[in-house]
Amino acid sequence: MVMCTEDSLLKSEERQLHVIILIGSILAVVAACIVSVPREGMSSRAVIGSVSIPSACVFRNITGIPCAGCGIVRSVVCLAHCEVARSWGFHRLGMVVLVLLVAQIPYRAATLIRGRSPKCMRHKSIDVLWIGLALAAAINWVFTLIQLR
Ligand SMILES: [Zn+2]
């Protein structure tokens, strides 16, 4: 890992991005706690109270085949309700997504409070994280498609 000798002050657009990601992460975590997934098998939709949330997946709606991200919302919602086994059944990367989502809250808040961004560490570790996540999603999708055959 590259060591930073000095952090740079946050620019206005960087501050805005941190605020947007912080608010978005908080809203997503709160939404995951409010939404639930009824026990109606693997085709069950997420619901708020008695209102079913429609599928937003264009790929699945057109092809009938789940995309690499299908089930991730239901997986995260189940985790927010401590249903680990059901979460795994909907998507194997739900735990990773929830951890990354929750981790955004202290990271973004601390960065905004400090007013500085540790740039050199950020670029390397974030790149590795995104590449790893994309690779894991691709491998997970292949296993999902094999299971559907
Ligand atoms: Zn999808």
C-alpha cells in the first residue's frame, strides 16, 4: 500500500459527492430495515407494508434471465432482518454489499468532518475493491445461470 505523506483538502465537488453517498447510504440502510421480503419462495417480491415493490430489472424483464445483480436488494433486506440463510438464497454477495453500504456511513462522515481526503490510499484500495466486487459478481452470475439450467 502506498503511504500518504499529506492529505489534500476536499474540493467542493468532492464534498458534494461525499454528502450524496453519505445520505444515500443512510437512506438505503433505513429502507432495508423498513422493507421486508414475505416468505413466498424465491420469486417473492420485497414489500413495504402490503405494497409490493415491482421488479426494476430491465435485463430480466426483457430476457426472462436474472442479471448479475438480481436478488441483491432482497438479499440485503433479509440481512437487515437477520435472515442470513434467506439472504444467501437471494444473492451470495448481499453480505458484501451491506458491509460496504454500512461502512460508507462512518467513512464519509469522518472524511467530511476532517475536510480532507486521503487520496493516494483511496485510489489504490478503491480500485482493488471495485475490481474484486465486479469479478465476484461475474463468477456469482455464472453459478446462478448454471443453477437455472
Ligand atoms: Zn437483474
